[in-house]
Amino acid sequence: MTCLHHKCRNCLYPQSTVSRQAVPDDKVSWDVEWDDYNPPKHTAFSAINKPWADPDIQDPTFCPKWNALNGDQVDRRSHLGPYKIVNNFPQNPFGRTGIFGRGLLGRWGPNHAADPIVTRWKRDKDDGNVLVDKLTNLPVLQFVAIQRRDTKEWALPGGMVDSGEVFSKTLQREFEEEAMNSIEMSSEQRLELHTQLKQFFSQGIEVYRGYVDDPRNTDNSWMETIAMNFHDETGTFVGRFQLCAGDDAAKVQWMDLNQSVRLYASHSDFLQKVVQYHKSHW
């Protein structure tokens, strides 16, 4: 493994009283033998018997095709390549997490998400010029951030890819739902908003594709994402829309992008890649 996951180890599992078995750094890899590893089993009640969730893996009617796109359009392929199946359970490719089961996640194996990173340059309110950081002498980027309702952490306005949905559609849908509150709009308003944003969301740059260090991860279920940057160079396109938190978002705002920003899961890592691409302040 090239790196270790941290946010899904050595802590209480989210929205539960279940404590993970402590996993030291040198025991994360499955290649390291650990006879005393016996993590607690946990699948959240909120993730049982839901249309978006898999049944118990031992259910005789549950016959998934691992590492493949299934006939029900559930994509069980990983961005990392084929993952192992051990005793009929998919194995987290990044190693031990200290907990067994699905937790809060809907799928055994990879759970696919898409994260839109919508950016613009921070500008002077009077003359409209791009502001430059005094220490680094580099232009300052801003991005659209939402505050999650569940953990209260700031994050990107992303979400899960629905079965049969292409990730490019998810990117725009999640932005509309969480940063524009499209769910509360009329069908006519949603269509107008979608049409206006369609061109903008067709010109993104992929900044990350792979595993996410997410606190919901378990030994058998884990988050993966595709993060894309959609940049409003002049600040006159997305900037003319009124942001409004909706769906899983409690708040939404334009946030300055710098290394002090602390975000949910691996989102700060994605932003650092955006900074490198735009050669902006960090």
C-alpha cells in the first residue's frame, strides 16, 4: 500500500456506540499476520432493508458478481482494480479498519461517489481584481463548500452514484441538490437550472479517482470517488446563482481555499490537487 487510511481507524464508528478494534499502523496491511485480530461486527439498522442497500451477504438470494458491473446496474468494480474476496466477503484493499460488516454503507465492497469541486478566483469587491495572498504572492481560489447535516463537518457537495447512473450526471445532480436546493424547486425550475448548468458541468477536469479515507469504511465496505474540478474563470457564471443549502447540506458558502481548511474524509487532499493545477495559494 502506498499510504494508510486514518479516519476509519481507532475510533467509535459514526452514529453508533460501536468501538473499532484499535489497528496500529504496522498492522493495517492484510499482508501482515495478526492472529488476535477479531473486530466487532456492525451493520447499521438504518442501512438494512433499504432499496439502496445490499442484503446480508449470507442471504441465499444475494448472488453478486464481484469486481463486475452487475445486471441490476450496481457497479461492483473498484477504481483500484480487482479486490479480494475472503470467506465470501470483499476485503478492503487499503487494509484493516477495526470493524467488520457494512456499517452505514449500502454496498458490500466499493461504494461509488462523485465530488464536484466548483471554484472561482477570490476578487476585490470594489474593482473586481483577483486577490493575491500577501505571503505567497499567489492568487486565492474559492470553492463551494457545504456543511454536512450528519457530522457538521464542511465538505464538498458530492454524493453517491445511483445504480445505472454515470458519474458525470451525479456530479451535477449532487451540486444542484446540495448547493442549490433543487429538491425544493418546481419541476420547471429544476429543468431551467439543470439546463443552465449543463454546459458548465461538461467541462470539468478530473483531479482524483480512487479510494476515500472515509470514517464510514469497514473491512468489507468502503468509499471510492471521482472528484472533478469545474472552474468559473471570470466568476460571472456560477457566481450569479444564489447558493442555497439543500438535501444532506445544512449550510453552503464560498470558502477560501488554503491549507488550514479541514474537511470531511479525503476532501482536503482533493483540494490540494486543484491548487496545484491552478497554481494558486495554499
